[in-house]
Amino acid sequence: MSSLFTSLTIRGITLKNRIVVSPMCMYSSTDGMANDWHLMHLGSRAVGGAGLIITEAAAVSPEGRITPDDLGIWKDEHVPGLQRITAFLTAQGAVPGIQLAHAGRKASTTSPWNGSHVVPATGGGWQTVAPSAVPFHAGQPTPTALTQAGIDQVVADFRAATLRAVAAGFQVLEVHAAHGYLLHAFLSPLSNTRTDAFGGSFENRIRLLRQVVETTRAAWPAQLPLFVRISATDWTEGGWTAEDSVALAIILQELGVDVIDCSTGGNVPTAAIPVGPGYQVRFAEKIKRETGLLTGAVGMITTATEAEAIVASGQADLVLLAREMLRDPNFPLHAAQELGVDVAWPNQYARAKPRP
Ligand SMILES: Cc1cc2nc3c(=O)[nH]c(=O)nc-3n(C[C@H](O)[C@H](O)[C@H](O)COP(=O)(O)O)c2cc1C
């Protein structure tokens, strides 16, 4: 019996296995539009047998994009392209998920293959926003601290994006509150030095995420699961900690969040991160153990045996893979074979299925 290939029902949705395609920016959109690249990229991973496929960070507003080439969900024109993708993923037996995001002070950069440089205003760049006027890197343009009206707009943007995600046919919604982007920047005392109701105490720093989760949960159908991705630690003295993450998770659970997707880091460029196989799994394990919430483990999980062990030992309920899914879109089919599980291959590919 494989735990990795056991189905999981969350609210009204059943995932056929515990393998999740982790959100991955493709930097391949024009004006936020999903196109053939996104259909092929996400579609081939559905053909490859993943239970849940979460799109890259989809920006809830144009200024919430990391790069001008990011996927977007800030206007109704984005819906048909996304719908084409959800229809295909669903037809392949995968559950389509979308990650909603605002890049905050890490916005307005070029794609990695163009050097991840700041985009100048003359080149289509924009003024970034953040909890406080503190740049991510010394030498980067200083973000504008959001006003109360700006904060209200962010919450409204997440709500409107959620309604568009429903219209586009997504069945899992993930709020991106990790990796130093806007919501994480509010959580961490290293990036949030505000003195109003959104800064200072733990309760104040989590206020924006709380409001975003309340508004998305209210706009997202009750039978559909809501995930939140967090950076469970800043890996930096004086920053956000694993204990903060547990306290936050308890509150998110009360607000109707179903899964905490446990990543780490991204808010401090100098953080010393002990990167290695499964290095973030212990945060998913801790939050699951101390809150009873479902968790997702992510980060340098690359083999069927590792993924199986994480679920079988109860460290996490879901295993998210990013780069390994780029190396091998058929990872789930290969993992099933390695673990001795008989899963269905797409009819079109059935003649290639290894026989026992
Ligand atoms: C090309 C690429 C793009 C990524 N884009 C996102 C993203 O849009 N949202 C996000 O939360 N994480 C993003 N990540 C992080 C991954 O989801 C994942 O957390 C990280 O790569 C660690 O998992 P891995 O070791 O399996 O690659 C990205 C990673 C890669 C490699």
C-alpha cells in the first residue's frame, strides 16, 4: 500500500494522489494572459499524473507582478485563457489550483533569464509597494509604504481575483503569503516597521493576511479548499519564526483555511538557509502536529521514496514538487511504478505503460 497514492478529500474535492505541482512562475505572459505555453506546461503535468496542479503566482493587480511577464488575474479578460487550462487539467483527472499573489517590494524586476534586474520606469517598470519604505536589497528602489486606502485596495483585489478564479474553474485556491512578497513582508518584523494597526505586535502584523483570508474564504465556494503558502521561518534572528507560524496557522484554521503549504525564507537576502534534501519538511510536520491542520511539504523533494516516506510517516499530507516536475513531467507515473502502484495512464499513452 502506498500512502503517496492514497486519495485525499478536502471539503468537496478529492485529489487522486498526494503529489502536487508546486507553483512555478513561467514569466511567459503578455499583459497577464495565459497562453499556449501555460496550457502545455500545466497540461503535460496533468497527463503525467499529478493529483493537484497549482498555477504559478497569478498577480491580483498589475503592480503585484514580480515581472512584467507574470500571469495575472486582475481583469475579466484573463478568465477565458485560464478556463481553457482548468478544463484540460480537469479532463485529465487533475485538480486545477491557482496561487493568488502580490509581489510587494519584490515586484517590477525582469525575468531570471534577463537577469532579475529592476525594470526602470522608462522600460515599463512601476513603483513598488510594501508595509514599510524598506527595500529588499540595499540599492534597490525604495518601495512606498501602503496607506490604509492602499491596503483596502489589496484586500479588494484578492476578493475580485478569487471571484475570477471561480469563474475560470479552479478548484483549489492558494494565497501566497511566502517568499518575501507583500503578505509575508507584512508578517515579518524585519520588513514591517509600521506603527499603525498593521505593524508592531504579532496581531497587527498578521492583520493584512487575516483580512485577505477572510475575504477570499467568503468569496470562494464553501465546498472548495483554501490553501495558504507561508514561509515558516525567515531563517534570521529577529524575524518570523516557526512558533509564529504555528500561532498563525491556528488562526488561519479558524478562518477556514484547509492546508498550510510550508515553504521558508525569501524575505531577507542574507538569510543562511540550510538547503538540502527535504530541508523544509520539518516545518510542515511541526505545524501539522501542533495544529492538526493538513500541511504540504515542499523543497528539494526529488524521489518517489522520499515523497512516500513524508506522507507515510505523517509528516505532511501533500508533497509539492517544483524543479523535479520540470525535469520529469511524468514523475507521478514513474513514482507509481517505482512504488509498485498500478495507476491508470492516459488512454493515449497506455501502450507505453510498463507491464509487471
Ligand atoms: C521556476 C520556478 C518558479 C517558481 N515560482 C514560484 C511561484 O510562482 N510561487 C511560489 O510560491 N513558489 C515558486 N517557486 C518555488 C517552488 O514552488 C518551490 O517552493 C521551490 O522551488 C522548492 O521546491 P523544489 O526543490 O521542488 O524545486 C518557483 C520555483 C521555480 C523553480
